Amino acid sequence: MDQKTIIIEEIHDTSEEVVAALSDLSAHLNTNPQLLTQQDLQSIVNSEYIHLFLARRNDDKKIVGMITLVTFRTPYKMKGTLEDLVVAEEARGRGLGERLLNEAIAKAKEKGVKSLTLTSHPTRVSANKLYERLHFEKRDTNVYRINL
């Protein structure tokens, strides 16, 4: 599977097949992902602030990667965050993560976003190297979360 056999596209399809594929990919990100429904996916694709990009094999249309761009306006600038970058195991090591990131970055620029953030666990060595190669800078900050 070379790069030419993969298409990167912003998703507009909300079929059950796509929901199932995204759910499978999400399992690589979290051992207990929240169930994605067709209604949830419809809400995502209808939002002007959320852009979901997929990597899809050209031959059989199988979804092998995804990334989510969320954009928002604060009082002082347009911001964006990148979430859920994942590539299926059988498609890793072929530059798909970089292609997905570049597609999301281009969309962020188009929308007037001035800064993009993402988080990555330190154990994801190859992912962190990719972010640094694409000029993401590691920040000195505390990240806080509350589970609701």
C-alpha cells in the first residue's frame, strides 16, 4: 500500500459503515471509547467548527486513518485543536499521519486559525517525532482534565 493508493478527504458520509470504521479506529486511541452513533457523526459533519478527515484506500474504500480539526474563536484570535489522529496498524509507516496532519493544517489556515494545539502521550515516540518534524513546539504547560 503506497501513498498513491490512499485518498485523504474531509468526511461528509454518515453511513453505518463509516460509523463502524471510525469506532474501530477510535479503539486504537482509547480502550473505552464513547459509542459513536450515526446521529453523532451527522452532528460532526454538519458543524462549521469540526472537520473530520479520513484516509481511505482507493481500491476498496476502507478507512485506514483519521484526524479531527476543531476550530473556535476566542476574544483575541481564532484557534484550533487537533484530535484523534490515528492510522490503522496495517497502514502505519507510510506517511499517512503526516498527510492527515497536513490536510488538517491547510483547512485550519483556510479558516483563519492562528494557532493549533494537540496533545500526545510521551510514550508515542514516533507520533511525537512527527509533530516536531512538522514544527509543532512542545510547550511548558500543565494540562488539566476533569472527567464528567
